[in-house]
Amino acid sequence: MRITDARVIVSCPGRNFVTLKIVTDDGVTGVGDATLNGRELAVAAYLTEHVIPVLIGRDPARIEDTWQYLYKGAYWRRGPVTMTAIAAVDTALWDIKGKVAGLPVYQLLGGRSRDGVTVYGHANAETVDDVLTEVSHYVDLGYRAVRVQTGVPGLASTYGVAHDRMFYEPADAALPTENAWSTEAYLDHVPSVFARVRAEFGPGLKLLHDVHHRLTPIEAARLGKSLEPYSLTWMEDPVPAELQEGFRLIRQHTTTPVAVGEVFSTIWDCQQLITEQLIDYIRTTVVHAGGITHLRRIFDLAALYHVRSGSHGATDLSPVCMAAALHVDVSIPNFGLQEYMRHTAETDAVFPHTYRFADGYLHPSEEPGLGVDIDEEAAARYPYAPAQLPINRLLDGTMHSW
Ligand code: GCO
Ligand code: MG
């Protein structure tokens, strides 16, 4: 069996997605998500110009060898563009392997370790009163875990608060929009949000919060400590994670669990965080961390150190990524949680899939392969529309993490 063709499909059914489709001489095809929010065309060009030419004629069954070929063969290692491109190829090859074997991909990964994949939804609103309504909406839908984000009094706009509550899309303009930030206002406000939510919904519901890289370690330590009475499942991305040893300071001060990793592209980005047990959940995902092959390697390392998975699943990760993530989630021993933001009806139509939500769980497809495809005719109706992520500035105008 040989790869005879591969194409990159860029489509914008409400937001931009980049998808790789690999075709074989047996007529079997596979798909991989290659979406890197705000930098989509960089990955599309990387695939088209540098990867697809070397794929033609290769044996699609050699997944590990192809991964190593693209990683070591590029000479320039790591980085989100390279790793997203490798992820797309890897995911598509697992899809093909599953179809050839006649098995859903999770069976090739060792079979089920659980009945369903617990997911968390996003309750967000400008005010605390409104966010309580949003949390109850998710509880009514059957969710067992909810991430809670609100506006911050005194700040005009902030990460995590959507105009359309259910379908949060932060890449909201062709050029970056600007948010203003005050750490003091944020730290004063957040504990009062969780005090209200916990009082209203009681002890059973898993609650999460995304700090989105905006604090320093000692500020994150203070936040974690102030949230301890409300038993969060995790505090996400409390600080930018380039300096992995910075997490030691957070750990010395708080028992609020820490989740990190949506912007990581390889195992080397989290090696110290995992082996020093500085985090509780590793949030790397299929599309940005080198595909199913590399994500499994990260999760296996994590399992040795009591770290569980918590993969990123925002709307900028396509249904192809979600389908693949669920095969990993259901099979690994150290699964923690899976983020699940619903896609719009237009996106679901472009990416027909058979994973399903029921009772707070997502269930992977039982079809051979990943159980997801791209409808190329539908995709062609939604041309690429430039969109970038916002930026964040302190009140005095200094650039800050968004
Ligand atoms: C999350 C993320 C997203 C990112 C987005 C960037 O936890 O879901 O932080 O909201 O901001 O994926 O493209
Ligand atoms: Mg996040």
C-alpha cells in the first residue's frame, strides 16, 4: 500500500480550519487536523511545500517511521508549526490504519480503559449572576464538569467571556483586538465568583478555571490558595510555562491542582513539569503536540508521575482533532478530563462525525478509523477568512500575556 496523494483543505465554516487528507492506492483515505489558530496558513504552506512531496510513495502503515522522518528529517526541531504539520500526517495515518484493520483507532491503542470520556463545558458571562445561569445550563445538559470564567469589574473585556456563550471564538478580527488587564482587579474578583458558584451548586460538580498565562508564580500561588475552599478540579495555565521551574513556587503554597499544556508542542516542553510533579494535569492535545503517536508518549511519561491528561478541546481544534482525542482518552490509563466546546452546525456539517455526547460523557466513534471525515464540497463553500487572536495590555499600555 502506498500514499498516492495528499491535499490541504482550508475552510472557514464560522472559523478557520486546516485539514490534511491523505489518499492511498487502495482508495483508503485518512484525515488529520492541522489548525493553528491565527497562524493557519503557515501550517498549510509547511504541509503543501515541504511535507506532502515526501509523503507520496511512502507506506502509510509505517506511522512511527514517518513521524521520525518528519521530525528528525526537518533538522529544525519542535515548534508549533512543525509539530502541528507532523500531527496532521500522524493522525491521518492512524485513521488509515484503523480503516485497513476494520477497527476504531482506540482498539489499536489497547482498547477501552473506561466507558466514557468525561468532558467539561465552558460557562462564561460578564457578571457573576449571569454565569450562575450558564453553569446551570451545562448542568441541565448533563455535564459533570464546568469551567467558569467571568468579566472582571473595571476591565472592559477579558479572555474567556464570549459574545455567543456556547461557541466562544477568540480570534475575532483580521488584526488583533486589544484587551486591558489588571492583575489586582482579577485576583480580588475571582475568589468571589467561585464562592457563589460552589455555594449554589454544592460539592459534586467539578469546577475549573483558566488563568490563561496571565500571572506570575507568586500571584498564582495566592490565587490557588484563595480558591482552596471551593475545591477546584484545576487552575489552568496559571503562568506562562517557558520557565518550568517557576511552578515550584506555586506548588510550595497551594493544593489547588494545576493544569498546563495547551500551547506545548513536544514532550520536552513538559518534561520537568511532569518529572518533578509540578502539575496535576497535562493538557497537550493531538493537533498541537505531534499527533496520536507523540501525545501517547507524553501521557505515558505523565502516568509514571501521577499526572493525568486534560486535553485542550476549544472550538479552534476541529472535529477531526476531537475524534482523534477521544480514541486516546478512552484508552489511556491516566485519563483526567477532556475539554469540549461544541462546534457550530456549519462546522459539524463540514466534518461529519460519529462521536457523541451523552450524560456528561463523549463517546468515541465505533467506526473503523477515527470516525470523522471532511465533506470537501461543503468545505469549499466557506473560504478562508483572516482572523487573529487578541492581545492584552496592562492599564499603562505594557504588553502582557493574553
Ligand atoms: C482553552 C484555551 C482556548 C485558547 C484558544 C486559542 O482552554 O480552551 O485557553 O480558549 O485561548 O484555543 O486559540
Ligand atoms: Mg486554556
